Amino acid sequence: MSRIELININKYYGDNHVLKNLNLTIEDGDFMTLLGPSGCGKTTTLRVVSGLERPQGGVMLIDGKEAINAENAFYLEPSKRGLNLVFQSYALWPHMTVKQNIAFGLKIQKLSKAEVEKRVTDSLKMMRIEEYVNRYPNELSGGQQQRVAIARAVASNPRLLLLDEPLSNLDARLRIDMRSELQRLHRELGTTIIYVTHDQVEALTMSTKIALFKAGELSQVSTPVELYMNPIDLQAADFIGNPRINLLEGKAKLRGDGTLEVHSALGDHVFPKGDLTNETIPSGEFDVVLATRPEQVHIETRAADGNLPVKVYANQPAGSETLVSLQAGKSDFLAKQLGLVHYDINQQVYVRIDPTKINVYNAQTTRLIKRTSL
Ligand SMILES: Nc1ncnc2c1ncn2[C@@H]1O[C@H](COP(=O)(O)OP(=O)(O)OP(=O)(O)O)[C@@H](O)[C@H]1O
Ligand SMILES: [Mg+2]
């Protein structure tokens, strides 16, 4: 268990400013996922926390104690940080069997033989690789090696577990199983976990908190639900969610009573003052972007109060769900319907969207101005 604070961390590789004044606190017991596109600095952040990289500036505290101080003078050795790291590329000892790989670190910790046995067995069982206990790494597939690497990290009972895309080599099914295993592991051991991925589903399903990166900076740190329902800017909105969020242009005006009047292809709305964020709202009429998730768009076949006529553009049946592309005026958007449904191309249908589930962004600043209340 540990609490990590990163304060104004800056990291350069040559001229490349990879981490820009990074501020992030990982609370004791958090499952914190660093999420973002390739090259945004996720692995670098993990390497700074682990001590494999020295930042050019900033402070890092582990449980309130300095591991890196402002003058970069005090620098706690990686081995003294009480953590365990599993890399994107898993580094197993090639000349040792799976069992020896896991037991090695435990013997250094001077654990009893029985305890070592138990930890090896438990960790292999958890990662579902008991049958490979006596194999060498070169006799294992990439996904199996990856699981051994996780088992080895878990077996040492670290207070902080750093995982860099540990499931990247697993097939889709195993990855889903491993997500549950990692969640269980987190709950049972109470270990603080920092987890790196560019897979948003992984991030949304396992984490207690997500730090969304954008080119070396954090754009949002929040719970998965908050990130999904209220992305802080249009970039975050577009990055999170598959199928992607619907974005529609509109015009807005702040009324004298503090409510927000919005006109778009989704019709006319007046959003209550209480749903507006702290962002400054321009005076007079201004451009906005409305955002709503495909699962919030409900299709009805008859005109009724509060629904809106649209045309069906295409159907994409996918077994458990169907994506329906719709057109309202010049705007098109997606509706996600449960199960297999079919509409005729060009069929006139009606959509209903709960206004509380519509987010509004200032088109110019791209920031969220009206949120979904959870
Ligand atoms: N040792 C290094 N020397 C020079 N540049 C580096 C080094 N390591 C990383 N970089 C650069 O720093 C930036 C961030 O890299 P990082 O590995 O942190 O990205 P990432 O978010 O983990 O990406 P990915 O999802 O592809 O693993 C990239 O532009 C990368 O090219
Ligand atoms: Mg990486």
C-alpha cells in the first residue's frame, strides 16, 4: 500500500519535452490507469515512478517521503521504493524455469521454503498457468510469458504494482478473463496499482481512477464513470467510447436567469443552471458542440411529443447490438440498439434523447460547459 505524489514533473529526451509539468496523485489503494494514445508519455511516467528514469525537474513523494526532491539531489533507489514493475515487454530470466523465475525474488526476500512454494503456486493459479511451472520462457507463447511476468510481480506482494500494458499479448477472451483476475487481485491485496494502457475498455472496466494523457500533459483525472459521462473537452470525448460519441454543431446563448438555451439538429433545449460547469460562458450567441453517446439515442417508429424525425442511413447488426446510422438535416449520428434490429434504408424514424444525457461543449475552447448529472 502506498500513496504516490508527482508534483510538476518535467522530463525531456533531448529536445523532446515528454512530460510537461505533470501533477498526479495516486491514493493509497487506487487502481490508477494511465490512458492515452501512443507516444503520449505513459511508459515514461511509469519509469519515473519506478526510478528507472530521472526527471529534469519536479518532486515525487512516496507516502509523503521524498523519492525525488526539487533540487533533484535526493533520489531514492528503485530497489528502496517497495514496488514491482511489469513492462510492456516482459523480461523473464531465460535460463530459469517459470517456477525459478517467480521464486528468485522471493528467496532474496528470505522467505521460508514453504512460503515461497505457496506464493509460486497461488500466483500461477491466479494467472491460470499452473501447468507451465517447469517450462523455460522460450517454451512459452508471448501471452503465457506475459502472465508469468505478472505472476512474478504479484508473488512478491509489492506495496505498489506498476503494470505497463501487461495484457497486450493476450487474445481477446483471455484478456477479458485477466481483467477480472487483476480486479480481484487489487481488491484482495489492497495493493496500489498504476496500470498503463491505450485500451480504453481495459481502463474503464478495471480502474478506480483514470488519468487521461494528451501529449505529455494530463487532460483529465477522474473515475471511469465521470470520464465516460463527462469528458472534460472534445478531445477526451472523442477518445473515450467505442462506438465513438455523437458530436453535433449548435448555437447557444446564456439567458438572464442563468439557464443555457441551445439550438441544434436535435431541436431546441433549455438546460438548467445547475448542470452548467464552472467554465466561463461567452456573452451573446456562440457556437457549441453537442455530444451524446450512441446508447442514449433511442429510436421510435412513430412521431410523439419530444421525439425528432430522422432518416435511417445504414444498419450495422453485430449480434448483441445493432448500430444504426441516422441523419437529421445535414448532421449524422449513431444510435446503439440492444439486440438485432432492422430498419429500411431511408426509412423515416424518430429519435428520443434524454436532455440530461446531452453534453454541451464550447466550440471555440472545446471545453465542457453543460454536464450530465450522475
Ligand atoms: N529512451 C528514450 N529516448 C528518447 N526518446 C524516448 C525514449 N523513451 C521514450 N521516448 C519518447 O518519449 C515519448 C513518450 O514515450 P512513452 O514511451 O512514454 O510513450 P507511451 O505513452 O508509453 O506510448 P505507447 O503507448 O506507444 O507505449 C515518445 O515521443 C517517445 O518517442
Ligand atoms: Mg508505452
